[in-house]
Amino acid sequence: MNAVARPSAQPAISARGLTRRFGKLLAVDHVDLDIPRAQIYGFLGPNGSGKSTTIRMLCGLLRPTSGECLVLGHPVPAAAELLRHKVGYMTQRFSLWEDLTVAENLDFLARIFGLSRQQRTERIRQRLDEYRLADRVAQRAGTLSGGQKQRLALAAATLHEPELLLLDEPTSAVDPQSRRDFWESLFQLVSRGTTILVSTHYMDEAERCHGLAILDRGKLVAEGPPRRLMDEIDAIVLEIEAGDIRRARHALDGQTFVRSVAQLGTRLHALLEPGLADAEARVTALLKQANVDARIERVRASLEDVFVAATGFNSDRATPGASADADGR
Amino acid sequence: MFARILAIATKEVRQLRRDRLTFGMIVGIPLIQMLLFGYAINFDVRGLSAGVVDEARTSLSRALVADLAATGILRIDGYSSSVDELRRRMRTGEIAIGIYIPADFERRRLDGDRPVAQLLVDGSEPIVESIARGFTAMPLAARPGIYSPRRSVLEVRTEYNPERRTAVQIVPALIGVILSMTMMMFTAVAIVRERERGNLELLITTPASSFELMAGKLIPYVFIGLIQTTLVLALGAALFHVPLNGNLGALYAAASLFIAATLALGLLASTIAQTQMQAFQMSFFLLLPSILLSGFVFPFDGMPPVAQWIAQLLPLTHFIDLVRGIVLRGATLMELRVPAEKLLVFLAVVFLAVTLRFHKRLD
């Protein structure tokens, strides 16, 4: 049951200098990966950071421009066909057949994966129960809700009991409750020994991963367990509560030691240069100068702070979905 | 392997059954084409409108006009005062043929060497021109004093279609044209549709091989093609009394071969096209030369060598050879070995190209 305590000699995925170019665009730039087995490993990054391209290279859909990559001990893309039976892949977009019913979709994929008749009936029944689709068997996949589609896609991707599951932004079109359920299912799979690589742009999802890689413009800019990343952030994090929040912000903007400022309701969240002496005092002085009443507090970094720090403090660039509730319609 | 092909074929059939429009096309296209081609295409042209300029105005000149009208090919549509006016009427499209009887008609008649009258023919329409030329050879009813019946050197005996009905010539070949139209469209969109809907990315990460995927997509449509073949044959027999002189089994064998070849060609288009629109355009691009060069309308032997080479590359050419041979001339497949083998080679080459071109990758 204990997933983390089952380290295998061989990592599920190991990549060295994985690179992919599309013409002039460098989509993935010398990425090194070592993903242990029976863990959930996350790719966090904004759109266009190379998450999908990396996942597609790992399952043999795209050939790397350069670099080497072993998936479950087999070289990719050379052994891609062999890995089809061991790897499950869930595409970003719903890719089952919308004009087939739930049962027909699962039956088709079970046949394609070469399951025997008995295995087919057993597995399909099992998956339908597990992913709460039993009452939808005769419904066309196209008429399912976002969450149901997601569960169906996961059921389909796990029909052949893959050792490694690659999930490309699986929850991007799903409501928060369905996302929570979905992650519960992932942890169940991991407890049975499956390795899961999941890409996301949700901070709360990234925080749930055992290990995390932050990608930015094709480069791997930070890597490690989320907790460690937050503890070892390369910045000072301050939270500022002020009466006139706009003026406070204005006072901080343009200061060289202030790397990034973001507003959270009535507070400001500021990342300052690491190792800055008397950070609180300097900010207090600045605000006083601007005639703003403020309370300043040094806080623990959130994963979003890690993300902002890792991607180079580019406050003008779109950061991924700030947090779960910011997104929860 | 067969289990996977069967799984893919089953999936295709299920999807097809739910796609009402495509399903309608399977029956609708043969039906409509059959009625259109069968009734509208008619090389035994009748009732071409003709204008007359009679400068002679004798009883004999009037008799000549009456004789021409009596053939049924012409329908006299008014008299004009001059050739210029005839030309003008032709330019407006009012008449297709002008009959000009000159003032010296009686003298020409007596001379016997010179033609007595002139036909002005609208050369912009291909069939009209050749019909009108037929008049010069047409034995008009003997009328002493005007012209004597000439003796033909040769006598024509039309085998396999003694009544010289166009429908008999058209309908069997129409099977090929209809199959070309529908089959190519079905498969041309087969892969592109899955790519557009996002299914392809999933499909190529399964263990199904390119060959299995392509074969699974092709096989269901072979049966649909055979249904269409049956439909056209039955309609041809019921509406136009087109006979089936050869062996039905041989016909189905030839049709299966042709259907598979056309489907493979559609799949090839599908592996090249990025969108369904492009796939459609590509299949259309191939359809027109198929109809024009295959011998469906114009005799193959009459085409210049380059056109004949191109035609050799079109599966429809060989199928029309086969289908006319089997349905009308009652030939056996052994006797039609040559076109059958060419189709087989075509199918093998194209299917190989499809399997090689279809990569299980996105780049």
C-alpha cells in the first residue's frame, strides 16, 4: 500500500537532454528527468511551456530532435510500439469517440489492446463501477458531462493496466468537485503501483504531486517535491495589508529589490530579492514615504510564489491559474 | 491481428450507422446519379431546334426540309430571311442547326456534283456537331428527282446492344462512376475526421498497427460498395432493361477489387490531407479525370497517348473494361485477366503506400 516506500531500482522515466524543435521554435530545451516508480509526478507550466510536447515525446508520438530517453527501461521512440501495452495515455482533448456509447468505446479499446473475452467483460465492469459510469453504459460519450468524460477517458486509459500513465492536462475542462474525485482515483492507481505523470496548470493539483517539475518556455526551471520547493524558494515572501492598496502597490512597483507584486483581495503579496537584509524595514520605509498605512508580515512561500520565482519574475506574463478557488467558477 | 481489424471494422460500422447523412448518401447517390445519367445522358439526340433559310422556294426545297424534319432529329423552329439572321439566332442559342437552301438549289440538283444545300452547325456543342455530320451520311427516303438512295459500302451490326440504347452503354459503367464518387469520399475523410476530432492521437498510442488500422477502415466499405453495385444493377434492370449477360459472381469479384482500390486511394488522400475539406478536394480532383479519361464517355482508343497513360493509372478505366465485358459482352474473368490484374497491382501499390505513409506519430 505504501507507494513512496516502494522505490524501484529503475526509474519509470529517465531523460537526458531531451530537446524538440518545431522549425525555429524550441519547444523543449534540454530537459533532464528522473521520475521514480509508483509516484505522481507533475509537470507545472503555462500554456506553451513544453508540457504536452514532452509528454508526446515520452509516448513516442513525437521524435525528439536530440537527447535520450528511457521509459520503463526501454528507449523511446525506438521501442515505442513495445511500450504501447505498458503505457496509458490520456490526451488533453477528449479523444474517445463521441458517437459511440460508453460501453462501445471501452469494448473497442479493450479489443484493440488484445484482452481476451473474459478479461474484457471483467475489466470493463470493474472500470464502470470504479469510475461510476455503470448507469451510463448505453449513453453516447458525446452527451456525457465534462467530469463523466474525464472518468471515461481514465477508465479507457487504464483498461490494459498500464505501468505508466501519462496524463496531459486531464482536468482542464472539469469542475472542482470532479477534479477532486479525479485525483482520488489517481492516488488509488498509485497505491497499486502505477506511475503517473500528469501535466497541469493548477497550483493545487501541482501541490498534490509527489514530485514536481516546473517548465517555462521549454526549460525545466525547478524540480523537486512541492514542499521542498516552497521551503527552499529563492526569494523573501512578504504579505502587506494596507488601507490604500493601490497606492501601496504603486510605491513598490519599480523598486529593484522587489521582484514581483500580486494583489490578493485586500492584501499584497510581494516577492523580494533573496538575502535582502532588513526586508520588512525597507518595505515599511518605502510605504511610509508614500504615506500608506500598512502591516507587513513575512510568510511561507506558496507554490505559486515558487512558480513565479522559477519562471523569472515575469509579472507581465500570464501565470497559470492562480489557485483552485480563483478558478472555481 | 484479425481480432483488431475486426474491432476497428465494427467500430466503423457502428459510427456509420449513426451518421444519418453518410448513410443516406450510400443509397441516395446511386439512386440520383442513376436517374440523372440514365435519363438525361442520351446520345441518340432528338429534336434539335433548326432554323431554315429557303432562298429557292420551290416545292422540292420544301420537300427537302420536310424530309429532314421527318427524321425526328431536327425540329424546324422558324424560317429566316438570310444566312446572317440564321447565324444570329445560333449565337443566341435559339437554334443548334441552320438549314440553308440557296437560290440556285434547282440548278445544283441538276448538276448532281455539288451538294444541294448547306447545314450550319453549332460547333460549340460536342455532340450536336457529330450528330449533324451524321446527316451527310444519312440515307434520306428516296425521292425521285431530288436524290437517289446511295448504296453503303459497309453494313453495321451492333453486337451486345442491337437497339443501340445509350442506357445500356452507360449504366454498367455508371456503377464504376458512382463507386468512385462515394467510396473515395468515405475513406478520404476517414482518417482526417478522426484527426480533426482528436481520436487519432489516442488511436496511434494503442498497439494497433498501421496495417490493422487501414484494413479495419477499408473492409466495411467494401460491403457498402457491393450494396451500391447491387442497387445500380437492379435499378438498371428495372428502369432501363439493362441485361446482365455475364456471371454475377464475376461481377461482384471485379467490383470488390475496384472498390478496394478506390478506397485505398481515398485513404491515401486521407493520409495527405490535413482537413476534411482538403480530403474532399483531393477526391474531387481525381474524380473528374476518372470520368473523362476512363472511357466512360469518350472511347479510350481515341485518346492521345499521354491521356491513355494517365487513364491507365486510374482504377476506373480498368473497372469499366471489366464491367462492360462482364455485364454486356458476357465475358469471364479469365478472358478479362488483363484489366483485373492491373486493378490488383494498383490496389497493392496504393495500399502499400498508405501503410507506409500512415505513421503512428504526430510529426
